[in-house]
Amino acid sequence: MNFSGGFLYFPEDKSLYLPAAIEFAILLIIVFATFRFIRRIAARQAAQAKVLEERALKERNERMAKEQALEQLQKQ
């Protein structure tokens, strides 16, 4: 039985594989460059998020210290 149904094509002249190999190599390079670009952007955004988180925690701690100081003053 022939299950290929014309879907698979294996040419006798192996030089016909060359354009497909070149296209694959080009696409692989593009995919790798895109991946590195996205990782670089993600790292930059993670650094910015860390700065924002540290600032938010600092402001929260300052606010909590003020509130505790006010509570102590009110108790006296």
C-alpha cells in the first residue's frame, strides 16, 4: 500500500534540498535573534519592576513607621 498519497516527495536530484536548507538556516537565525531580543527586553523589564518594588516597599515601611509613631503619641 502507498500511504504517501503524493504528500511526501523525495526527489532523486538531491540539489533540490539546498534551497530548503538555506531557508531553514535563515529562519533559524531569525528565530534565535528574536529570542535573544525578547529575553533582553524581559530582563530590562524585570530590573525596572525590581526598582519599583523596592520603592513601594520603602514607601510602605515609611508610612507604617509614621502610623506607629502617631499611635504611640495618641496612647500617651
